[in-house]
Amino acid sequence: MEARRRSTKPVSVMENDIHNSKALDPLPLPLYMANALFFTLFFSVVYFLLTRWREKIRTSTPLHVLSFSEISALVAFVASCVYLLGFFGVDFVQSVILRPSADLWTSEDDDEDVIIKDDTRKVPCGQALDCSLPPPSSVVVKPKVVESIPVPALPLDDEEDEEIVKSVVAGTTPSYSLESKLGDCKRAANIRREALQRITGKSLDGLPLEGFDYQSILGQCCEMPVGYVQIPVGIAGPLLLDGKGYSVPMATTEGCLVASTNRGCKAMTLSGGATSVLLKDGMTRAPVVRFGSAKRAADLKFFLENPANFQEISLAFNKSSRIGRLQSIKCAIAGKNLYLRFTCSTGDAMGMNMVSKGVQNVLDLLQNSFPDMDVIGISGNFCSDKKPAAVNWIEGRGKSVVCECIIKGDVVRKVLKTRVEALVELNMLKNLTGSAMAGALGGFNAHASNIVSAVYLATGQDPAQNVESSHCITMMEAVNDGKDLHVSVTMPSIEVGTVGGGTQLASQSACLNLLGVKGANKETPGANSRLLATIVAGSVLAGELSLMSALAAGQLVKSHMKYNRSSKDVSNISAAGSS
């Protein structure tokens, strides 16, 4: 506290002292006399210098040869200019003569670097976002306060924090710069939160603030935090996959989801477990470049697809990372525009930044041989990231996995409460035919995205990549003379990582540790992320099996009425108690 409160004098008092002082208080001169003095000095030295330089020009004397009187005149000229420039804003001169302590809070947004003890990162939390209020005009507009909603004040550390909150509310201090100015992420979040409540007149009571390491998200996860959202984490399993059991963490607010997946895991375990196969492992990035003609675009396409040139291109790509390795380049032309889909291995990282850096290196190399190439964007949506796309469904992106299991007939009847033939028929009419009737793209499944999203949130993956990661086709077939059920899921674009991003946060790191895939695999780079992808596919298989069984048995509505509805009056539950 004492380290942060760098001045024992309240900020408001110090600001009043500053504004009440005059530019020349250190000298025994009234302000009007100082003005007259510097006006006279300015015009006198200007006249003197012009006269002297005219004489030098007439006598061919070098202008840079100065006498003592000319040097003195130049010094007086500079001094008078400084004063006159600050005349209409006396604070300028005052800030030079009576400079306040550097530890005082300022609204200047000139220091964007954060210096945090024991942290080498220098990036402010909101470096790319400017969500501050517009600068205040001459008319001060007070923030609207809704009187019907009480807004409890947060406990601020001292009067200095109160002054900072007021400056944020007034718009003189950008909210995004708080971490930079304070060097304390938790304190910045507290001040931003209080300012937001005063500006909006809405209470954030119920959104927890305490108990989170805000420094851990600095420059990598979230900007301008005001708290964190609680999502319950349930455990499904054990999931018996490739001979090993896993307890799968699932973060969700949907009732029945964990219970249903858990039932699927039980059915798979009683039947001997599931088997998975990793088909591909490669992240993609596809820039778009433009030429003056379609022929020139085709020339580059042929150049990139020529095996003789691949080594030179891969050397340029691979120098950006010790892990990332270029695997292939697939090109597509649209007129004179060329889309280059690079695929590379990324180790245990999800790898978007890694592949982007490698692609930039290749583009720089190609610019030498194709100087007429115009790079329109590092991403041209032929990648394709966070959007449903046929290229991912067909070619794959990230990890491509197939997972299968043979469920015994007795287990189908006793655990899943249905029949093999009923599941096969429902899968054909719902997941295959029904999805085709709907024109689905990668959505030939019951609810793969449910499980993918829950596991992603629990393990710190990018939740937006659930879009393509949930591409899945579920297949069911009667085997062993119709007695048993063969069920499989094929997922061509599971995008996961065990390092970087949200995987480094404490809660998500704990969930990865539970699965045995925390961090980078030192012995076999990429092994942890590949294992996580197979666990995701195995969990989806369990979820598909259980939901389809509930549908076939007519249990879906009954189960949701039991597990996904609450009789509590939420309006009477205090937000404080829920936190």
C-alpha cells in the first residue's frame, strides 16, 4: 500500500496548489509585469538579430560567426518564445518551473509500457483497444445514474484511487491505460469497475473481482477487465480411451450435459473402451495476394506447387520457429487474386501466431521473385478460422481425429436404455439424412459442439474455434450379427493447444493437468496437444452415444425437466451470496 501511495499529500489538494500558483511565483513579479517584460524582450531581440544579420549579409560575414551580444540575444529569444507559447496556457510554463511529483496521477497517455515487478512483459492490457470516453467539452455532462438501482461503492485503497476514478468517469483518463499508469493490474481492475458503475448507473454486484490473478492475463488474454465470470466445471468419466482412463473436465451451464456425457463414458468403458486415430496435424493460414493479371497469379501458383521450390520456401518459413515446420501449400485462384493455404506443424501450441509468422517470412521471400505481387491480407479466409467452411471439412485443420467403439448389446439395453436397431435407424434419419436436408456443413452429428465447447472452456482453448472444431460426422452400424453397436465420430478440424493463450491461467492449467497434458511435451513436441485432441473426440463420442440413446428411448424431455430446470426464485437469490 505504501509503495503505491507515493505521495502523502492528497491529489486534490496538490492539484489546487498547482492551479492557484502563477507562472512566475518564484520571482517577485506580478503576472502582468512578466507578460510585459517578455513581450518587450521578444520584439527587442528579434529587431536586434535582424539588424545584425542584415549587416553581415552586406559585409559578407558568415552568419554562424556570433558575437557575445548575438549569443545573448539568441538565448533571450528562446526564453521569450517559451514563455509566449505558454502564455495562453500558463500550465505549460508552470509545469516546467513548478513541476509536480512524477508520482502524481496524470491523464497524459504517453506511456504505453507496463513495468511490472518480476514480469518482463511490457504490453498494456488494452494496447489495441481505445474504449475511453471522449474528451470532456467545456460543458461538463454528469453520468446518468439510475436511482432505482443501488450501486454500492467498491472499497478503494485511498484518496488517490478516488481521484483516478473521477478522472476516468470524466473522460480525462482512458480506461485502457490504467494498467500502464498504475503498474498494478488488480488495482486497475478495481478502479475501472468502480468507474464503470458510476458511468452506467448499473451495479456489478455479483460479478466477482477478488480471487483472480489479473497479471496473468496481461497482454495475452483479456483487456480492460472488471472481474471474471464463474462457470461450473463438472467431471465426466472415466473415459477409457486407447487403454487409458481420463477424467474429462467440462465447463458448462447446461444441465444434463455432464451427466449425459458421463453415461456415455460408462457405456464405452463397460464395452472395453474406445480407440482413436490421429489422421492429420497441421494448422493453416491463407494470405491473399493480387497481381496485375490472372496469368501472373497462375505463375506464382505453379511456382509454389513445384516440388523443386518447396525446400527454399520451407527454409524461409521454418526460420520463424524452432517448432513450426511447413508441410504443404495449396493454392486457389479467383481471377487475378491468389489464395495461398499454408499448412504447418505447431508442436503443442494451437499455432495461429506461429504459422502467421512463417507465412510472413515466405511472402517477404516471394516479393523478391515476384515484385509485382500485392499482399492484400495475411488472412484471406481460405484458412479458414472461426467460420464454417468446406475447406476445413474436406482438407482438415488442426488435428484430424477419428474415434470408434463397439458397444455391447447388453450395455445398450441396460445402460443406454434402448436398442441397437433403434440407434442405427435414428442416426441415419437424424444425423445423416436430416442434416443433409438442412444443408449442414460439417454438422452430421447430434451435439458435438456441446462437448467441444465445454472441454474448450475448461482447458483454456479459444472458444470461438468451436465453430470448425465441432465439424463431426457420427456413424452407427449394427455389428456381430446385429447384436452390438459400432459407433464412431470423425472430426477433421480439432484446434487445440496445451501452451499459450488461456492454457496458462491457473484454473485452465489445473484442468489440463488433470488430463495429463499440461504444458509442452519435452520428449515429443506436439504429443500433449495431439492427446488432448483425441480426448476431445472421445468425449464427443460419449456425448453422441448418450444423447442419441435418450432420443431413441424418448427420455430427452424427461431428463431435461429433471436436471435442467430449477424451482428456485432467482430474483430472491442475492448476488453477493452467489459469488
